Amino acid sequence: MADVRQQQLTKRAKRGARITGVNTMATTRSWKKHAMLLAFVFPALLFYIAFTLAPAFGGIAYSLTDWNGLNPAYRMVGLANYIEAMNDRFFVKSLAFTAKFVLYMLVLQNALAILLAVLVEAMGRSKVWFRTIFFMPNMLSLIIGGFMWMFIFTRVFPYLADQTGWRLLDQSWIGDPRYSFFAILALSLWGGVGYLMVIYIAALQGVPQHLKEAAAMDGAGPLAIFRHVTLPMIYPALTIGVFLTLNASFKAFDAVYSLTGGGPGRATQVIALNIFEEAFSFSNRYGYASAKAMILFGIVVVITIIQLAIMKRREVQA
């Protein structure tokens, strides 16, 4: 009886040792896998830390100083820069203008991108050419695009107005604050819609065709199919599109800088341009500009977190 029990204990010990060995091998393989992945991403991670995270933390530190960007000597001023920024009427005005710009871009850019994606996907064999045509503006700098659209607004539109009698085109698109906002909006949409269109095209290609066919057999029309079948299926792509639009719109600079320069006066000045002028053009108050940049950073972070939380919840419901 004792021999039988001893044999059972021996078998259990061997089985335990075997399981332990398997677990050890699995742990070793997992560690090697993670080490290899880390080795692959380490160069990019190093550059990200050196050129993104380090300057960001440096900006936080400089926002608490009166540094002018050149003098090695500066002193700590605490939250004085932040208090001054919130009482700066030009900065507050640029916040309001940027909020208006972001709202228009958020709606129009995503709506146009989805519309173009649906239309391009229905083109058949020619859809490759249309994808390229609509995506090409994204390959150009908006600085160059701004000069191109400057020529359109100041030369082409007045000429078309004379030839066609469309007086709406003959406006001061750059010099009149009532129209310069829409000029900036047109340039920004021209440069950004194509990129989002590609994202939505990829999402549309992932929608199962049999779901559309089943809805059509039940009597649903094209709009009903898009609303109740297609749109819920591409909602994750819509979350990405809204996220990208929010971030790009809050950081808008090159379109405004190249087209209106923030004018006339400061009527079209966005936050990024206000920060740029404060740091490099007017008074070289780098610390003060850093405080404004931190305020912009905080606004973008808060709005992005809220947007992602709301839309992720909608994704689960859809």
C-alpha cells in the first residue's frame, strides 16, 4: 500500500515539474517576444521622447517663467502668465474664433468625407482615379495651397463674376472678415477631406454586403440602408475621423497663416497663430506663449477625452 502511494506521489511530482517547465518556457517565450517588439519600436520611441515629450515638459516649465527665448537668464513668475493670458482680449478672441472654426470643420469635413467615400465607392472601375484626385490635396502643404487659393479668391473669382454675372463670387474674400472665415474654411476642407475620405472608404469596404441586400429585400431604400446598416458599421471609423478633425482644427495654423495671416486686423487669428506671434513676432515672450500653448493643450486634451468617451459608448450601443 505504501509503495502504491509512493508511486502516486512520484507521478504527481513529475506532472507538477512538467507543468512548471511548460509555464517557464511560455514565460520565456513571452519575454523574448516583448523584448523583440520593444527593440523594433525603440528607435521611434527614442525620437518621440526626445522631440515630443521632452519639449512638451520643457514647455510646461517655461510657461512658469518670463523667458524671452534668447536670454539664458530668466526668473520664475508662477501662474502669472496664465492669469495674464485669460485676461488677454486678443487671446480670448482667438479662442472664440478657433472654437467656431472647429465646429464648422467637425461637421463639414466628416460629412463631406463620408459623402465622397460613398460616391467614390459607387464609381466602379474608375474609383481608383477619383480616390487619387481627391487625396492629392493632402499631399501638398497648406502653405502652398494657401497661395494657390489666394490666386483663386483674388483673380479667378472676380473674373468668373465678370463673365457669368454671379456677383456672389466678386467679394473681398481675404480682406472682409465676413468672407475671410469661409475662405479659410474652404482651404482647410480642400486639404483635409481627402485624407478622411480614404479612412471612410476602408470602413465602407468592411461592411458586409449581405446585410445591405437583406435590408433591400425588406423594402429599405438607399438612405435607410445607409442610416440603419452602413453608418452603425462604420462608427469606429467615424470616431477616428472626429478625433483627427478635432486635433487638426484646434492646431490649425498654416491655412490661416498663408491665406489671411490672421487678418484683416486679428479677425481670423486662431490660437496657434496667436501663440506664434507672441513668441516670435511681437514681443518674444516665449514663457508667456508657452503658457498659452499649455492652455490650448489642456483644452484639446479635455475635449478629446470627452469625445472619445461619448463615441466609444455609442460604438458599443451600435
